[in-house]
Amino acid sequence: MLDFWRFLLYNSFMNNIASTITIERSEYDALTLEVEKLKALVEWYHHQLLSAKRRQFGVSSEATKVDANQISLFAELLPTLPQSEPVIEEIRYQRKKQVGKREKDLSGLPVERVEYELNEEERACPECGEVMRQVGVDVRRDLKLYPAQVVVVEHANHVYTCDKCEKADEKTPFLRGQAPAPLIPGSLASPSLVAHIAAQKYSNGMPLYRLEKGFSYDGVNISRQTMANWVIQCCQRFLEPIYRLLISNLLEETILHADETTIQVLREDGRAPQTKSYEWVFRTSGCSKRKIVIYEYQQTRKQEHVQAFLKDFKGLLHTDGYYGYHNLSEWITVIGCWAHVRRKFEEVLRKINISRPMLNAAWRILMPFLSWRLSLQPSLRRKGTKNVWKNPNPSQTNSSSGPPR
């Protein structure tokens, strides 16, 4: 019996030894820190997965419903305006009944009328033989399409001379007809043909090889290389002066918007097809009377491109946070884009649960700083306040562009 109790005591002692492991305090702290890092890493990857799914499958629109309890960002900056009672006015008017949709769709098209009548013999009454009189007309409409037709136009410019002067061995004058100058000297291109090619390619998205095949069906052989050369030469001869005029009018505005995006050029001399190129866009503001949008292609995203384009501009430039826009002429004041600021807050709010009072408190704290940042003069921004958005102590903040370390 004593041996049995000794056996139980021995097993209990061995179990306690197996379940208890003694380690150093430093090793325990290191393991605890490693566990916290792994938890933070798992949480970061979890948020990245949710963000990726939201970008791929979520709603792309950034529009939100207006909340009556949401505070105004500029409420403290704008003066309080007196509010008056709305005036209710009763308006009565008469409106002409709208014509049917079919009549409206066909109102701008030419009409060809085909009459189907019967002669007197065909109008003989089958009962008594008398000639029947007309009592009505049934009209049916359909749309008729005339296929495109390619015609060779010969411009015969007649030349005239004076026989009397020629016989008298005097200076013989010559006169020519007033034939129009060719669109492209030495080519078969006409204004209507080049306009058709440009409209099909750039408005309807028709590749040149399909246009080439379509022309061949009609018995016209025009290669895609020839069509491309025609479009390029016409752009250089006729559209480039208009493009320069639009740029000069654009730079006369006081408010402009600017942005850039990547574009892929498949065949460019000295560059691989996978190389990134950039399309810069400059446009007038929504309140401008002249709506102008200018696209400019550049191979890189260097700051020198926007500096060269806006060298004669004086006014407000509305852009994102790309540094290339924030070191321009002293006559240019760069104003930030609130859509980009809002987008970052939206990403944070989707990842955390935050109440409305906490959000309002955050806005009240951030609003003075944002207002001060936007009110800085261009000279101040160039003299050291360029990095005002950065944390003064980067070592205490994890990078937002990568996982926690």
C-alpha cells in the first residue's frame, strides 16, 4: 500500500516538472515582443487583404451621404451670414405637348417620298365599273442607308496663254484656273477621306488595319502605313497651330488643374515596350468661361516638364501632393486637393471603428493645422516648410507603405 502512494506521488511530481519550464527573463521579454510583432503583422496583412478586396469588388464611387450631424471643415473660417426666410412663389406656365419620340428622332433627316398610285383603269370598281376616287393615304416609314462611296476626283486646272503675244515674240503671259491646293502635296489624300479615317480611328476606336481591310472590300487599296502618315502630317500642318493657341489661352487663366498618369508606348525608338511613359494633363477650372484641356506626352515624370509647361503661368495651381508641382515659379501658388486628403481619412475609418464624436474631435484638432498649411505663401513653402506633413520623429511611427517591423 505504501508503494502505491509513493508511485502516485512520483507521477504527480514528474507531471509538474514536464508542464513547468524555467527560462531567463530576457528571453521571456524577447518572446513576448516577438509575439506582439507577429500579432501586429497579422493585423496589417488582414487590413491589406480587406483593402485589396474593397478595391477589387467594392464600390469605386467616393460619394457619401451627407450627415446632418457632420461638422463643416470651414465653419470657423467663414463668417456667419444672416439667414432669411425662403420666399415661396407660385409659378404657372403653359407647355406645348411634346411630339412623339419617333417624330423627334426623324425630324433632322431628309425625306424621300415614293408615291404608289393607280391609273384610271386600275381604279375601276369591281362592282359597277366606275372610276374610284381617293379617300386617304397610308404612309409607312423606314430608314434607307446609302453606303459610303469612294470616287476619284480629277482636278483639271486649265492653263491659258496669249497667241498674239506669242507670235510677236514678246513676253508671253499665262493664266491658270483656281484649283484648290492639295491637302498633302503628292498624295491622294482629300479632306473628306482623312476626316473619315481620323473619325473612325479616334472617335469610333477603329484600328487602321480594320480600316485597311474595309477599304479593300470596296476595291480601294490604302495601306495602314499610308493612313498613319496622312493623319500625322495633317496633325502637324493643321492641328498643331490650334494646339499651341489653346496652350496660350490656357496659360492666361488664373486657376488651373494639373495631373499626370502612366501610359504605355509599344514602339518607341530606344525604349522597351515595358517602359513607363507619362501623359500630363492641364485644364481650366470649372468656373472658367473657356473650357480647355491640354494633354502633353513626356517620357518621364521629371519636374522639368511641368516647369517648362507652366513657365508663363501666374495664378493658382490645383494638384495632388506630387513634389514636382511644389517647386515652381514664385508666381504660382499651389493649392491642395481635398479629395486626396479625404481619401486617406476614408481608408483609416474603414479599418477602425470610430464614433461620430471622436471623428468630430479629430477634425477640430486637425482643422487649424490644415488651414495653416493651406495658407502658407509659396516663398515659405520653398524655404523649408516643404516637409511639414512629415512626422518630426519618424522613428516613433510605422511606415504606412509597408508592414510593421
